[in-house]
Amino acid sequence: MNGYEFTFCTMRCMAMPSGALFLPDLDLLCVSDLHLGKSDRIARRSGVMLPPYEVRETLQKLDTDLGITSATTVICLGDSFDDLDAAAGLRDEMRLWLTKLQAGKRWIWIEGNHDPGPIDLGGTHMQDATFGTLSFRHIATSASSEVSGHYHPKHRIAGRSRPAFLYDQERLIMPAYGAYTGGLASHAPVLRKLFQRQPIAIMTGHKAIPVPLPN
């Protein structure tokens, strides 16, 4: 699957080229910052019309990753929807697709700053969750053994910028999974101050590639 295997806080992990994180010992797939309905939210708030394909593209990617991994637990790590109205306004076709993806799985929606309340789309809504040695939440805290999202990290190498995982021995920050998401440079001060040790970026794309970040 062109992923990068590594150990984080004693857990075996696979950083997938798509930006998903797979924990094979738990049959768990984690994705962050899908921002479904972003084109709808932008149209509602600004009148700017974007091609309304980001929900389909993001769900197709998730469908593919679930087929590759056969994960039985899915954690959506916050900002799964661009706002609560976007969740409520999901088209029937996309709602049905999401329902099919959830079938037979333990599906957890972690609360994000864009979607801070329960949504009527199946699954369980939580502020944070713990599986194995890891805690999952949307925004990083001072806790160790933590997987979070929110910042949409990207890393640039050889003139090309890609969404990237960032991790050290204590925390892992997920890239944004959604099709219409921007990103924050891996060297941004708000990101670097979260890491006590030199972090590693895992760039996504055709293949997940680890790159140690400079001090």
C-alpha cells in the first residue's frame, strides 16, 4: 500500500499515502479534518461557488482505505464537517454512502472546532478517545501518547509541498484528509513548539515518505 510503518508509543502504525493512520493490532483506521461540505459552507457564507465534488472525492478515498485495511474501528479526528449545517445538509447520495461505510464498524466522531456537537449520521460522538496506549483528540494538548489533528501540517521538499504527518516520541499530528483543505508549514512556530524532540515528517502522496525535520 506504499505506506510507512513505524512504532509510536509502543503501537505499530502505518502512515498511509492518503493521510490515514492505520493501527493493524487494533484494526483501527484514523482520519482527520475531512471538512466535508466545505464548498457548501463557503457558498452559504460568501456566495463563492466551488465545484461541489469534495465530499465525493473524500468519501471515495476513505472507501478505498477501508477496503485496503479492512479496519473494524474508524476514528474521525474532528472537523469531519466544515460546520454543523454542512453535516445536516449532506446530500442523500453522500449520506447513504457514509452509512454504507459505517456498516459493521465501530465509528467514532471526535469533536472538532468546526463540528463541536453531535451529528445525526450514525456512530458515536466523543470529545476524545483512548485505544491501546494512545489518546485521540482534535487539538494537541500537553499530554503524551497523543494523536491529534487540527493544524493540517504540510512539508515542503525539493520545491513540492505535501500534507504530512508530524511525530516524535510523545505526539503525532495528522495531516488533513479532506479534498478542499489547506495546510500549515511544518516549520511554523505553533507546530514546532508542540514537539520536545526533533520531529519526523511523513509526506503523503503516491508513497508515504519519512523526512527528519531540521532542528
